[in-house]
Amino acid sequence: MERIGRRKFLQYTGASAMGSMAANGTRGAIRTGMMGTQHSHLEGKLKAMKDSPDYEVVSVCEPDAKVRALVLKDPLFQGLKWVSEDELLSDASVQLIVAECRPWEAIEWGKKVIAAGKHLHLEKPPGNQWAPFKELVEEARRRKLLLQTGYMWRWHEGINAAIEAASKRWLGEVYMIRGTINSDRTPEFRAKEAKYKGGSFFELGGHLIDRVVELMGRPKRVHNWLRHDTSIADKLADNTLVVLEYDRALAVLSSAPRMYGSGDHRSVELIGTDGTVTVTPETSPPKMRVAMRKPQGKYKAGWQEIALGPQPRFVGDFKELARALKSGQPLKLSYDHELTLHETLLRASGEIV
């Protein structure tokens, strides 16, 4: 009989245990490992888990020694155990791995996590390839392991309210969706985004596409304009526009990386025959502007402005992940949603047709 090495034995037994946990639910705090520290969402996600009684972050892996030396000085990481990749993946007590990777690392790292039998929170955008991402998602589905990507507006109160209004037909027939997600990037960040055809849109546009496909599904056609229009001497697509075409609706989405005050400008707008909802999700406080032809639900007729409470990033994502892990139930956003989202982002970014 073939001899099985220690690491593979632990991976196989871990996979069996994790599959059982997914089916039956997880008890107690979810033992979590961090894989990578170089994504801009890292600190926010680590804080969200450390502030939650649902999680116990037990170990961190950073393959780059120079980066690890810098991160070790961050007080947020005090008390955490630093481990090698092998130690993280073979730790049978770790149920979930949060991969805070850069786009070009996502598929490779994600496959290692799933092969080790762990549930996976995978940072966005998860690479610029379609077939390898589909293989990753299908393997997670086959093993009954949860896979959640890190798009930050999934649990935003205002955007969720807009989608609720559209789903309940309070807006009539929704025929136009508009979304803008600009930024003000440093030269270093521009160089990272310039690795990809979609440039700024590939990096940020998935936050918009995520919510559009949740409401509307897979678009029939995708059109893009991926231009470099500033005088900055690089090759970044820095003036980008994408139109998703549906049978009776259009979604017009844009992203540009050189805008002062870009956070306050970010917006999502749903326009229907009987109402409109506009959300500015990152203003302080976040706001909704709603217009209704007649009273619907909690909304009165006419225009109204609604100030929302604080909308901390990532808290809702990890609350949802904990719910699914502890109940043994699926995530609200399915494997099929993750596939449609990524396919649409790659079409929008010019990576596939």
C-alpha cells in the first residue's frame, strides 16, 4: 500500500473533518488562519475578525520575508503566531483561511487552501483567468467547502435597500443601473493595476458588478472602453467605462484612478419607471436619495434623503461566513454567483470575450 506523508495525511483528514463541519455546523469560535498580508483590505478584515466573538485568528503566514519583517511591527498582529505555509495548511485545527493575496496569487493560493480541506475567504479580484477560477470554485463545491470572495459592498445597508426596492418592484421596471467607483492611486498602486488589460476597472469594478449580477443575473452582452487618458507616463487603463446589456436594461459602470475626493463620489443608482434610489456608500455619513411615484413600503411619495448609520467594511462578510459555518447552511451568495461575477468582470476587463 502507498505510504502517505504526514502533511498529506493531515490534509486528507482535515478535508474530511472540514466537510463534516460544513454539513453539520461549527461549534465555538472559528479557528482562522491568515494567508498573506499584502492586500489593502488586510487590516480591516483582521480587525473585523478580532472584534467578533465568532472568530479566533490563530496564525498568520507571509511568504515574503521582507514584508513579514515590516508587518511584524504592526500592533494589530501582536499575539498572533507566525507560521510557514506548510504549517498553516497542515494545521488540522484551522477551519478557515483568509487569503489576503494579490490578484496574480489568488488561484494558486486558493487551490492550496481547498486541497487542504479548509473553507476559503479569497481576496478580490481573484485573478484574471476564467478556467482556473472555475476549477477552484467547482472543487470547493465538490468538497462542500465554503468559498467567499472579498467584495466590500455585499452587506452595505443602502445598496441592500436599493436592491430590496428593485426586487419588490417598488421602483417599477428597473431599466437603468449606474455605478461609479473612482480612486486616487499612488504611482505604486497604478503600477499594480497596469498589469491587467482592465486596469482600474479590473481592480475596483467587481464591487459594482457583484451587486448588478446579484439583481440582474448574467448580462447578454458586455461592452467596454478601457482607455488611458491622463498624461501620467504609464500604461494603466485609467479612464474606463463598461456597459452590461440585458434584455430590457443597461448597467453603466465606470472607474478612474485619478480623482481627488473619489470616496465621496462613489455611487450606485437604480432607476425604474416608478422610482429611483441613489446610494453614496462611502460619504460620511453614507446616504440614500429615494424618489417614489407613490408610497411604497417605508418610503413616501416624492424625493427623500435618508442618512445611514456607520457602514464598517467587512463586518457583514464575516458575520455571513460565520452564520454559514455555524449553521452548516450555504452562503447567501452561491458558488454560481461567484462564477457569474468573475466571468462578467473578466469580460468587462477585456480578458475574455
